[in-house]
Amino acid sequence: MKKRAFTLLELIVSITLLFLIVFFLVSNYGALKTAVEQSKHYERREIFYNTLVRLFTKDILEAEKITIRSGKTMDTVFIERTLNSLYGRSEANVYYTVLKPSRKLIRIESQEEASFPISTTDSYRYNFLVIDREISNFKVHKSAGVKKCGILLFVDIENDDPIILELGLLNNTSC
């Protein structure tokens, strides 16, 4: 009569193979987790970059006048009468600034000129768009030449590569 059971050698081999498979899965889990975190980081950076570049570029290109108030590490940009309104205004005044306690970049849009600081009683006149990153340096430089002018935007993001955007504009009223 033939017995249908596993031998001791077959059990040892199968347990060893199972152990090796589990070992490789556990060791690759850390690398997979790191790859997922990096992917989330790059996706968040791309969303921030695309939002900032798209909005800032359209605001600048369609503006009548650009004024920059320089600070030590943070600038405030006043873009007067731009046609790029996110809220259906015919001509909007747009302000880019960094909130001090949270260091978040914010885009403020209003129909009339804003006076800073904005009081809570007047906040209904403004629309705020928070571009969610920790900014350690936000600088905007304007240069004017004979035939064209330019805007250079430098945004230093904490624990990330800085963003540098150069816009070459034809010499118009925005310079």
C-alpha cells in the first residue's frame, strides 16, 4: 500500500521557499513605500508648479500695470487691471503675497484696489486662492529694455527645489 504524505525533505524545501518569498516581499515593501512617497511629493510639486506658472503668467501677460513691493525675503506683487479673472470680473486687481505665519503663497483678487492688511469686515470684497506650499523666499524682479521688458519670478520652496520663471514681454504698459 502506497502512502500519500509529504516527506520531511519536501516540507523543509517548501518552508524555505516560502520564507524566501516573504523575505523578498518584506524587503521590497520599504522601497515601494519610499517610491510612493516620492511620487506623491513630485505630484504635489507639479500641481503647485503648474498652478503657479499658469496663473502668474496669464495675470502678468494680461495686466495693464505691475507693481512690486520688495521685502527682505518676500515680495508682494500688485497686478492692476488684468483680464485673467478667476471669478468673472471684467478687470481684476490681483495680488500675490506670502502669509507670514503659515508661509503659504496666496493670490488675492478684487475689483478695486486692496488696502493691506485686509480687515475681516472687508474680506467679502476679495477672493482668496491659497497655493499650498511652505515658501521660504518669494522674489519678483522686473527689468525694462528698449524693445522689451521681462519679469523674473523666484520661489524658494522649503525642502524642495526652487522655481524660477522668466517671462519676456513686449514693451507695453505693464512694464
